[in-house]
Amino acid sequence: MENQDEVSTGEKCRNIRTGSSPDDIAQAFLDNLYYAQGRIPVLATRNDLYMALAYTVRDRLAARWVAQMQQFRRAELKKSIKVVCYLSAEFLPGPHLGNNLLNLGIYDETRQAMEQLGYNLEELIDQETEPGLGNGGLGRLASCFMDSLSTIVVPAFGYGIRYEFGIFDQEIRDGWQVEITDKWLKLGNPWEMPLPELCQEVKLGGHTEHYQDGQGRSRVRWIPAGVVEGIPYDTPILGYGGNICNTLRLWKAEAVESFDFQDFNVGNYYAAVEEKVKSETITKVLYPNDEPEIGKMLRLIQEYFFVSCSLQDMIRIGKMLGNSPECFDQRYVAQLNDTHPSIAVAELMRLLVDEHDVAWEKAWEITQNTFGYTNHTLLPEALEKWPVELFGQILPRHLEIVYEINRRFLDQVRLAFPGDEEQAARLSLIDESGCRYVRMAHLACVGCHAVNGVAKLHSELLKSEVLRDFHEMFPEKFHNVTNGVTPRRWMALSNPRLAALISGVIGDGWITQLDELRKLEPFADDPAFQEKWRRVKRENKNDLATLILNRTGVAVDPDSLFDIQVKRLHEYKRQHLNVLHIITLYARLKRYPASDCVPRTFVFGGKAAPGYAMAKLIIKLINSVAGVVNTDPDIRGRLNVAFLPDFNVKTGQQVYPAADLSEQISLAGEEASGTGNMKFSMNGALTIGTLDGANVEIREEVGAENFFLFGLKVDEVEELKARGYDPRKYYDSNPALREAIDLIRSGHFSGGNAQLFAPLVDLLMQRDNYMLFADYQPYIDCQDRVSAAFRDQQNWTRMSILNVARMGKFSSDRAVREYCDMIWKVQPV
Ligand code: F58
């Protein structure tokens, strides 16, 4: 028999499962339709066709995936690699089919194959339901990083949760958001492979017992109240050009089998089933980012569940390759994507000390070496903390471990700051100011060797505000890694027209070396190139106009300025500031019907957390304003407003390429980074934005003259707050602002119902936490500059080209390389 370790993927296997000619693909597709899907073409539904094509593509991935595992194994056996594990409660990979075709380099061949058979490839790609296993930026960042890790050839695992129901689908009824359960698995998921034999057991609840072992050492045993099983589901993540194929491993919770049998034997069938249902609840649904998490026991269980499965899996793989747990940190580095997986610090300690008999000090060294922590928010209310009592109920052993980590840590603090008990209380892992809480960000800061923010400004604010005391204690731990996004999905795949135009003049090296976009600069003033650039944008706008018409019934003019804000709904992101601008333009046009205004189409998209009433009211406001503006004959052809429902990765791919103007208007100091800002700019939109998050760096890169800046800066926000911010003052002294607010308040947009928007208007008038009123006039003035600039299409196009040419920095490849150098200390292979 052949050496099973060295299965050839070369010529010998070049057959129906791997060939990449249109004929091979067409034949493989028909085979899969018949054998995997059990259909013949005349009886096949669109989903059958999609599934058959997905299997065809998956086969072509398999060879690379298997080769990757073999390579890992060989390198691991030689102890020559360190594997990156990205621990994240959320991943938003987006639809896989198109991306895999792109990365395999068989997009055109597959299109031809489908044409031969009379099918339209784009329609089949559109059939895919995307895995919405995240809320927004944080989950999408994790997926961009997975794409980059594979593309720049860093062996990696993404570890997370296989939610049965992802982020809800959003419908708009009567202007209001309605949440619909996301049944993304309903029609089958051809990309994942369950690996039930690699399941892991996770303990929950119960109590601990302290005892002496045979050698007289004190040990702890955790006697849990229950055990659940985690089943891994693997999805291949292929790099561009097919370099390597990493794995996204997501855990599904199931009941441990023996439970059923026990209860079944004593005749307690229903109890057994109930146990099963309870266990499976753990990975049932993704939590939307509703504010307080405190008290959500299931959320803590989710976090612990996937972290424990993942760390045990890492130890299992190590053991299989002959590594002892003592060299865990030489084989692995693990990044905590926010605090959601930060219980990993205590769990790795438990696994090493209790289960693998490693001494505490050694285990602590391994733990700190292993983990890095990325913070994604400055909002104090978003920093996770768990009531000590609840924590102890679910994780009694971990609470003891947290206490022990804290005891040792506070000894260190008291040495560094003798006599400063307040400093110790501020740094403690336990918040004792009222009801006692475990502070997860503190656990992460203490248990990791590196802490980073996601944009320069954010990292500075972390050091000076949210984590100031930790920075004082461990300045060397703090880093910045500015976010990035993958140009594969966000340019090459989603904007093929622009990609082809760019590659036509500078080659396609930019797809993996985004800095090469700089070579476009000489074309910025070339009238013929500009003309082509405008044509691409115009065609993309046509496509979006069609989508808007189909989804909302609103007909928009592709020649108008497409002014777009797509992101989660949140007061700090200030979608309602955008609305105030729309109302201001509307009021101007009503008063001066003959005035010459640049026609604009305002597009919004984004979900509000189901429990966030104010965000939902802002959606209603947008739709109410749209209702009036879109139907007023005086406004026809001048302003249109559309709220595109159910914004997600797939819709994003259709939106970013069609934007002229990108709205990045959060109050300075609130948005950690933003990544939509990068996607827009890469696709030739100009930005109107504040000096917040990564906007600062985008402006630095593209040049101040190619960026529409407005608004308070962070220090001005702080100063104004310190002086006592009074929104009323702005209202009283600014007639245009007053008119806009009064129009809302009077019920003008709500059929005369003056009560509807009262909660929103009252909040603005009384508190205006995100300082819309202070930024209102600078925003309007800046928007007027935008309109003036748009009239000069030649110069606008020049600015658009320069924006794209200077986006090299914002590739997630650059971000991942920085993690590799600064934080993970791994070399791309
Ligand atoms: C986002 N955070 C930041 N959190 O808001 C954004 O500025 C940044 O660009 C992005 O991370 C990537 O770094 C974010 O998306 C969440 O969605 C959490 C999910 C879990 C519940 C709390 C919100």
C-alpha cells in the first residue's frame, strides 16, 4: 500500500473532482447534482443547483485542505511552527461560494461551465444564505483576518461558536424594524464538515473539592453539576491563489450521550430529552449587542463553552503530535477577540494545573505567553463584567482561580504602588464598589502578554482612559494594530468592474500587495482613465438602484450623489445627525423651490439591537422622513431617501461599490476604529467624517484635501463636557437646526403624530449625549462643500482615484502581519 501520509494531489488525482477547465467543472457539477443532491437538471430547484455547485467547489478545496493538514503535521512534528488560534465569539464570513471561486482562480471557468449548462452563475451565488454569526464589525474583522492569515500563509485556526440562529433577519414594516429568526442552516450548509469524533466535554456548575494527592501536594477536583459535549464543525478558509487553506472550527453544543441512557433506563424519558434540549440551548442563538449582559447566564455559558472546547482541542492536537502541555506556548499563540473569550485565561490555568499537573508558576508563564487581547470598545457600558455569584455558580473552580490570580496580582500592585489602596481597588479583577463583579477586561489585561486597540486614536485612548491603570503598571504590554479589511472580498469579488479597470493599468498584484494601488496615482488626472472610472461607478450605482427598487420600492436616480451610511444603528454613530441634514435640505428646498441643489440619494442600512428602543426609533425616523421626502412633488428628482433592510455582508458587497459619499460621522472618541470606512474608500467613495477611529488614519493616508472633515475633536468633546454641555443653546441660536428639530417634533414626518418622536427629540434637547447639536452646523457646512465638490466631476473623480490609490495601509494583510511581528511572534511560512 502507498504511504498514506503522502497522498498525491498531483496529476494522478487530476480528475472530475479537481479539474479546473469549464468542461471538468460542468461534468463535476452534473455529477454532484445527481449523486449528492439526488436530482436531475429538469427537476432541480435553484437551491439544488447551488448545492451541486458548492460541492463541486468544495471538492476543489479539499485537496488543498488535506495538503495543509499534512504540512501542519510535518512542520509540527519538526516543532518548526507556531499555530495562531483566533478565539472569537463571532465570525461573519459572508457567502462562501463566490469567494472560494475567486481564491481558487476558477471564477471565469465556472461561469463558462454554468453557461454551457444554461445557468447563470451570479444567480447561483446569490442563492447562498450567509452565516450571520456575528453582530457587526468585530465579527467581520475576525473573518477578514482569517482570509489574510490564509493568504499570507500563516497556519491558523479560527475558533468560535456554531450558532443555530445567527443575527436576526431585519424586515421593515410600517417603517419599524421587525426581527425574524435567522434560519441560516435550513437549506443545508455545504461548506461545513462535522467531526463528531473530535468532540470535547465541557463541565458546568457544581462545586470543587480540595485534596492531597499521592505525593502530598494539594490539588483541586471540580465536581460539576452537568457536562455538555462540543462537536466541532470545520469550514475551509482558502487563501487567495490557493496558497493555504486554514480552518474555521465552530462548536455546537450537544447533550452527552450517557445522560440520555441513564435517565432512559430508569424510565425517565422526558427528563432525558429535557437535558438534551437544555444542552443544545447553549449554541442556539447569537446574542445581539443589547446593552447590559449582566445576568445573562447563558451568555457566560456560551463564552466558556467555546473557549473550553477550543483549548482542550489545542491540547488534544498537541498531544497527538507528541507535545506535552508544558510546551503549549511554543506551539500556539491565541488572540482573544475582545473580552468574550477572556475566560480562556482561567480555563487554561485550570487545564494546566488541575488536569495536567503543571505547577502554578509555570502554568501562569505559559498562559501569559499564549494570549493576546484585542479591545474593540471604549464604551464603558460595553466592558463585560459578571456578578461574582453567578460566575461562581457556573464556574466554581474558575472563580477560585480568578481569586488566586488576583491575590498574586494585587501583591504585585502593592509592591509597585505602596500604600495606594485606591489604585489596587481600581486594578483588581473584582469590582467591589457595590455588588461584586468579575471584570473580564482586567482578567484579560493581567493574563495576556499583549493588549491592543484597533486604531491609533483608540489605542491612545485605551492607555489614557479605559485601561490607564493597567498601562501605568505594564506599559510594555500595550500596542496598536489598526484594523484592515480584505481586498479580496471587498474589492476583487464585490467590485469586479473596478478590479478589472485597475488591473488593466497596473496589473493584479494589488490583490495581495495592496500598496501597489499607489501605481494608480499617475492616472488620477488622465481624462480617459477618469471617464472609465466614472463609468464603473455609474454601472455600480445602476445595480444598487435596481436593488433599492426591488427591496424598498423606492426609485432612485443613478446620476444623483449616492450618500450612504451603512452600519449598526447606534446613537454614537449618529445616523440621526445624517437625518438632520436631510431635513435641512428638504426645508431649504421647500422654502426656495428654485434653489439649485445637487440631487442626492441617501441610503441607510443597519440593524438595531432588538432591545435598543432609541436605535429602533431612529430607524422609524429615517423611514418616516423617507416617506415624506420621496413623495413630495416639490422634491422630486432632487432628494431621495431609502432604508435598505437587512444589511449584512452580502448586501454590503452591493453597497460599497456604488457609493459616492461615505458617512463616518460618529462623535470623536466613540468609534474604536470602524471598518466600513475602509471598504467605502477602497471602492472610490469620498468620506465625510469626524476625527474618530480609523478615519484619522484614512485622512492621513488619502490627504486632507481628499477627505471631508468636520466636527469636534476628542479634546474639544472633553472640554465641552467639562464646561457643561447645553444642547439647548445650539437649538436657540441656530434657526436651521431649530427648524429641523421642530419639523420632527410637530409630527410633520409622522402624519401629525407629535408624540412619536418625542423620546428622541427630548433626549437631544435635554442631554444630547453624542453632541449632535454641537456638530450640526459644521456638518451642514461640510455637506455643502461636498455638494460643491460633486459639481466638478473631474476633480471629484480625481479625488476618488486618489482615495483608492492610497488605501494600501487598510488591507487586513498589513494588520495581520503586524500581529505576527509584534504580538504573535510568528513568521508567515
Ligand atoms: C466594533 N465592535 C467597533 N462589537 O465598534 C468598531 O469600531 C471596530 O471597527 C470593530 O469592532 C472591529 O474592531 C463591535 O463590532 C460588537 O459587535 C460586540 C459584539 C458582542 C456584544 C457587544 C458588541
